Amino acid sequence: SSDNSKKNNIEYEIFEAEVIDNEGGLLVSPDEESVEYTSSDKTMVELLDAEILDEKGNTVDSDKLKPGDRLRIYYNGMILESYPAQITANKIEVIGHNHIVDGIFAVIDDIYKDDNALNHDITMIAFDTTGWISLTKAETYAILSMAYNKYGFDIIQGTFDELAEQGLIDEDNLYFENGILIELKDIEIKKGRDKIECSIQKWRSGLGAIGWDGNAKLNGDEWEITKDMRWIS
């Protein structure tokens, strides 16, 4: 969407996007109604000397941008059609934050830390994302990136059957030798987007699994988790 914001008489294209990752460069997902989304659902944003403004209009460092941040990005309209696509930003404004990614990640982190023995010697974390239909692509990408950056393990997506088919889960002995499978489902995001209900489980083997139904509630900037029906096998 062109805008008359002229800086040295240059016209900029402008789009809104959500931060997926900012560890090895700024990776965003353009909003689905943007022209930029038709190029790619993931775009690497080169910053060079782009001005970055927070919600109050103060200049901030690029490392302050985090997954879930909502951005308005100004650039010259040139898109390198790779995957992810690539653009060079002239200016970035932070226009909000999508707290849902933090809420879902808080639930994942909570079960990751619970019954830590199940994580012994793992090299990967598999997520069954088939129940993530109430999340956007951008939210899913951000949550998986957050897991990779926090835990440092390979992150893969797959159901139990798919992982068994790939030989990662030993179906006869019911054992996931190199990883844990986290299944998050029945996700319900309440209207105010400050409460998430879901059910989650972490599986390593037939005799090594835990799970619970519960909810996460946003209190200020922190998500508080309430577990119901916690089970362990």
C-alpha cells in the first residue's frame, strides 16, 4: 500500500507484519491481507540503517524486537522472491504485540519443565500441531521459533503416526528415543485474547508421559497457568 510519506522524495511501500524470530536476523510474517503475503508467508527484513520506533515513538535497538511484536514496515517496494522472501526496510514502527504467542509458549514451557526426567538425553522436540487450527500461521511459526531459541534442540512437526512412519518413534516398544512429542490441542482463545484454554501432553514412551487440561491467563505481562486433571503415566 503506497503512502505519501515522502523521505527525500522517495515513495515507500508499507505493510504490517508479525515478528517470527529475531535471533539470526529479523524474520517476519506479513499480514495475510497484504500484497507482501502473496510473495511469501515469511520475509527476512534487512535493517541496514532503518529507523526503529517503539509504540511511544522512541528510537530502539533492533534486538528489542521479539516474536509476537506487530510491526509497520516501510520499504522501497522491492522484494527478493526467495523463501523466505527478502526486503530492506527503511523504517519500522512497533504497533503492538500479539500476546497469544507468549501464552501458548508459557503452556509449552510449563510442560517442558514438568517431569524433567522425560527430557533426558533428547536432541529434538516434536510438536503435533494438528490441533493448532485456532492459531494463525504467523503464531505457529513464532511459537516454534521460540522453542528452538530457548531449548536449542531440533524442532520438528508431526503426529505420533508420522513420527513412527519416519522411524523416530519405535512403535513396537512405544519409545521416542531422541525426543519428546508435545501435543497441544482443544485450544480456545477467549474473546479478550487474555485467556487460553487447552489440553496438552508430553510423551516420551508408553510409560513416560504427562499431561493436563488447563488454562493460561494474562495478568499484566505474565501468563499464569492453572492445571486441571494433571495425569502421569
